[in-house]
Amino acid sequence: MTQPLDQQPATHANGGTIGFVCQSADQVDLWHAAGVAQGGASVEDPPGVRGAQAGGLYLAYLRDPDGNKLCALYRMPD
């Protein structure tokens, strides 16, 4: 078991992530921008490609106004 990255207690909204599959990096960016415009908070790194060990993933993370952690993911072609 690991602790949430923000070092706060694990709860229904902290320690779990709801993910959405996108069809392009642009779609991930649009999802992220729409979430921030509606009151979400960008968390972790800005949207973008994660390290080489991720296997070509373009990701964006948000925390919604209720505290739920959300992720949009696009698996880039090899």
C-alpha cells in the first residue's frame, strides 16, 4: 500500500483516480482546459508526455471541485 502523493489521508477522493481515454493529445489538452474552466485544479505535472517508462502516454490530471482525482490519457502510437 502506498500513501497519496499529497501526503493527506486516503479517502474516496484521495488515493484513487478516475481515468478517461482520449483519441489524441489535443483532446487531452481540451479536456484539461475544460476541467480547469469549470473549477477543477490542475494537479501533478502540466499535461504532457510522461517519462519513457510510461510507454508513450500523454496524460493530464485534475482534481474536481469535490476533490476527486481525474486523469485523461492518450496512448501515443509507437
